[in-house]
Amino acid sequence: MATTFIPEGDHQRDYRHALAQFATGITVITAPTPEGGIGMTANSFASVSLDPALILWSAAKDSLRYPIFKQATHFAIHVLREDQFDIAKAFAKDTDALSLVSPRLNAANVPVFDSCLARFECRTEARHDAGDHTILVGAVENVFLNDTGKPLIFSQHGYGTFQDA
């Protein structure tokens, strides 16, 4: 059944449902901390510019990990494979999920891991306030590409993968 609504008040759940109709890839974002590093699952990742190489992702202000990511000067975005659902769920819930991926620290002390489809190592270029999120723009300094596998996708409130046509 089709419906039309204004996305406020009693229609917040409907608005979330409408947004869930758009399929997105799943990423794990990592950043350095004095204790070594932290990570979180995010699907709000997008390319901004090819020249210069810029990407963005959005951090929810109500996340317990938000203060670390908002202040981070560097971060890394790891694009997950279809077989990494458990990793996506672990980073969504647990601030200490890094032990699942055997990370190492890059030159900026950001924890990074190679068990992913692609990784974008970034310097924070800009932060933009955007309602209940902050948009973080990263200047991509290094890319890791592993084109073996299919991406893990989130759509219609569930995880899945891309099917070949």
C-alpha cells in the first residue's frame, strides 16, 4: 500500500521505513584512541569527489562512540564482504570488536584490517553539523582494494548481498 506523509512527529517510523528502501553497503569505520582504537558499523558512506579524492560518512550524535569520531583527525572506512555479517553486528554493538579482525595500526595510528573488500584511509577534511548527525568528510590518503567477494548490503531492515543479473 502506498502512502504520503510529512516526515515528522508520528511519522518517524514511517520515514525510517522509507529510507530503508534504499540499499546501502555496510562499512566499519575505525579511528585511533589513546587505548589503541575503536570501530563502529555504518552504512552512511558515499563518494564526494574523485579529484581530490574525498568521501563522507555520517556519525550519529547519540552514539557513545560519537565524541571519539567527531574529534578524530584520521579514520579508516572498511567496506565489508557478504560473509562478514557477524563483524557488522559486532561493531554495531561492541566498542571492543577490533579483536575479531586482527587489526594493525597505520601511520596515523588508525586501526586497519585487510579482511574487507576495500579500505579508505582518510584525514578528516571537514565536519558539518546535520541535525542528529555530523557529516565527516575525509581526504583519502591511501586505498586498499580486494576485489574478491561481494559486498554486504543493508536494505528493508535486513542484511543481504548483491545478486548477479
